[in-house]
Amino acid sequence: MSGIHSFDIRGTGARAALFAVPLALGLLVPTAAPAGATGSHASHPRKPLTCRGKGVDPDARVRHRTETVINAPLRTIWKLQTDVERWPAWQSPVEAVQRLDHGPFRKGSAFRWTTPVPPNPSTPATSLEITSTVRQVKDGACLRWTGPAIGEGLRIEGVHVWTFAKVKGGVRVSTEETHTGAQVEADVPTATRILREGLEAWLRDLKSTAEARTHNRSH
């Protein structure tokens, strides 16, 4: 963390940075939860999500879990979520995504992505760069990736788990993420709220995009 100066997460730039972290990607402004989404501010949800037996950081103080039901085929949802280089087409805060490997999205796949951070009185406009590495994956069922998000005066280590299950009315998509790092741990309630808003925004975008594509194909 050498070279990173102190950072007040109460500043607007910090809020935007945390809110837009691709480890918990959302929009740069607060949004309502997607239809059907559920979540909790509780530090420890009833049962952590896992992918092939691995979950989020059990010791992290900043965490959130939420879910929604998407009325679209699992293959459509899975394609949107794993075709990471196309994220900018349906997630406006994502400026660019680069796969760092080739071939199928699999264990060991890595990708680097950026999202803008507006200026505030203490920091200039910058971009947040996230490098995510897939640690576990089960095709059509779950994903788990980890990695750092680094920006001007900010470093977050994140662990993100996604699960996908067919249910009546579509597919239940559940997600849980933890953040660690001096900046977020300096104000856990604020960092948790921003994480929550980011995850709910991500689900909202995934839901609206998948359902729109399904509707268009049926007409």
C-alpha cells in the first residue's frame, strides 16, 4: 500500500469510487434495489454463498448479500455475466474490460477493468482499476473471483461470489461480496451501504438487460 495517501471515504470521490468498484459494481449514483431483490445489513447472513465450497472473506467487516429473480433463460444470464469484455455495453460505469487470458471463462481466468471516479476537494478525477481473478467456477451454477481495486488514494481487496439457480419464474441470481482495506474499514457503515447499493445496481442492470433480450427474441 506504499504510495497511497490517506483517504476520507466521506468525500464524494471516495463514495463514487467505492460505489463503482467492479468488485461490487453499481452506478455512480444511488439506486433502488431491483424488483425482487432482497438483502440484509447484517454482518453475517444466514448462510454465506459458496462456489465449489469457497465463499467470501469470513473476517471482513464490510460485506453484503442480495439476490433477485430474473425472468430469462439461464444461458442468457450466464453469457452476460461471463462475457466480461462486453460489460460496458450494459453497465455504464464500466469504461473498459480486458481479458488477460484467452478461451472459455474458467478457473484462473483474469480480467482488468476500469471505472471513472469524479474529482472532489481532496483528489483529482481518476479511474479505478480492478484486476479480478476467477478462483472457482461451475458452469451455469456459480462464480467466485477475487482481486484488488486501486485508485487515487484507495485500495480495496474484494472477494465476490455469484450463484445461479433455476426457480419458478426464472433464475434466482444471488451475490455476496466482502471488502477489506484501511480506507473502507475506517467507516464500515458507509462502506457497507455503498457496497449494498453497488450490488443492487449490478443486479438491476443484469435483470433488465437479460429480460429485454429475452423479450426481443420472443417477438
